Amino acid sequence: MKVSYHGHSIIKIETNGKTILFDPFITGNELTDLKVENEHPDVIILTHGHGDHVGDTETIAKQGQSLVIAPNELAVYLGWKGFNTHGMNIGGGYEFDFGHVKYTQAFHSSAITTDDQQIIYMGMPAGVLFSAEGKTIYHAGDTALFSDMKLIGERHSIDLAFLPIGDNFTMGPEDAALAARYINAKMVVPVHYDTFPPIRQNPQTFIDLLDEDIKGKVMRPGDFIEV
């Protein structure tokens, strides 16, 4: 399984002959190495409804004829717009032909803000456990630290985890380091930082805060890991 990072919270997984793209915020993201017109994933997985995570989903899903997996309200909203969606909710899992997807808790908010100053609620925000080829990847989404992360770590053997460290809107480096201890992943990677001024962080600070027995890696846009 090939797992690559593409700035902010964008993750791409290539497994079982399929490409899965998480939270494709490309337009307006100066840190990503991706171009919207080049992306034709089989599947798009969304953690919540904020613009810096839904991003270019509609354009990419249209050009790739992608299945969009999302928290239920967000899936319904995109389904009404004509997209092929699969709605899920916290604690629920589903076996797809490319792998198993399970949604976890995330403590955050979730809404779409319209140009005419309307805020549309998009259900609960979430993290995602993705399992394929005997490996499990955890994308925490946008979240605060919460103690039930211990249960996620106890219930699942996580090979690679992506944790937000930007602070202001999510966990900062200190809380994210504690989250890394809770989930007990074989490797953790910091995400959701530096994209906007309020979330400027030095990712090495997070790495330095990790317990000695936890392996951390700073990935630059375009870097990948074979899991």
C-alpha cells in the first residue's frame, strides 16, 4: 500500500488497484503539489464539511466519476447535487471492494459556508480508519485531543496515523503528542499546519515531543510511505 501526503490534510492511498483521496483541498492551498485537473481518484473520503477539507471534491468527483464517502449529512448534500455518495456515521464501518472504512469520533465542527453568508450544518466531524492489505491507516481529521483516542488505539492496530498539529482550530503539537501516545500507532505524521497564519507550526516540535518509543515522520507534499 502506497500512502502519500499532499499538504494540509490531503492524503492519497493507492491499494488494490484503486486510488483513494482524502480531503482534497487543492485550490487555494499553496502547500499542495497536486493540480485539480490531474486528479481522477476512484474514491474520495471526506472527514467533515469545512471548505479546507471538502475543497475540490465536486470538480474531482465529476472528472473521475469518483465514489464520495462522507459523514451522512455531507453525503446527502452531495448526493442531492448528483454525485455518487456513500454516507456513514461515527462508529460505523463498511467493507468496500478496495478496503474497509470506519468513521471515528473527532471533536470539531462541520459546516459549509455559502457565498450569501449562510452556514449549512454538515453533521458530525469525524476521523477515519482505513484498512486494506492487512494494514490500518488513521486519518484523525480535524480534532481536539480526547481521551477516547485510547480506545481507538486499543481496538485497532494502527500502522500509520495522520494527526493535526496546527493549534487554533485543532490540537497543537503538545496535545497531538499525547494523542500519538493514546493511539499507539507504529508511525505518526503531523498534518493541518502552516497553510494559514493561525496554524503556523514547526512540525519538528511535534516530533521532538513524542515518547521515545513512538516513531514520527515529517512528510513534505509529494512524499510517500510504503506501508
